Amino acid sequence: MTQYPHTIEFIKISEGARDSEGDWKPGKTKAKTKPCRAEPATGNTGNSYISAANGERINYNWLVYLPLPVDTIKPGVKVRVKNGSEVLLHDTIKRFSRGQLNARIWL
């Protein structure tokens, strides 16, 4: 059994700009890939939400585990999770936490 059988792509889209002739050029998309393990949230427990700093409940559908070391990832970053060539999901990060053995991302 593989500990991290999936991959996660952190998608960054640069802002578009006008070229020297005044024509609009769209931003470029870059993706940084890391191994991960993605698990669907278990709705049976009723705990498929996290609390924001202001106390608001934020629902999540997936929990993703990453091996260490990993840089801090801010909420709102767009990601794509894949199992080989199959795309499992597109979502935005809702929370990030780094532990002693791995890092977790709530999507």
C-alpha cells in the first residue's frame, strides 16, 4: 500500500496584462505538484465542517495529507487532486495545518 498515492497541484494564475501594442494577454497558469493522500469527508459523523476564526462554520468535502516538509499554504489557493491521470477534484483550500508527521489540507 502506498502512503501517498495521489498528487495535488497548486494552481497559480498570474495576472493578465497588455503587451507593447496594447493587446490584452491573459495570465499564465503554473502548477506545482506534490504527492498526497486524499480522503473524502465522512458525512456520517456530522463533523464535515471546520470553524473559522470568527466562529463561522466552513463545510469541507475532502481532507488531503501531504508528506513533510511543506511550506505553509494559505486558504483560497486553487488546487486539483489527481489519481494518476484521473482528476478527483478541483477546489480551493479552506484550511492548512502542519503536524509532526504530515500536513493536512481541508478542501
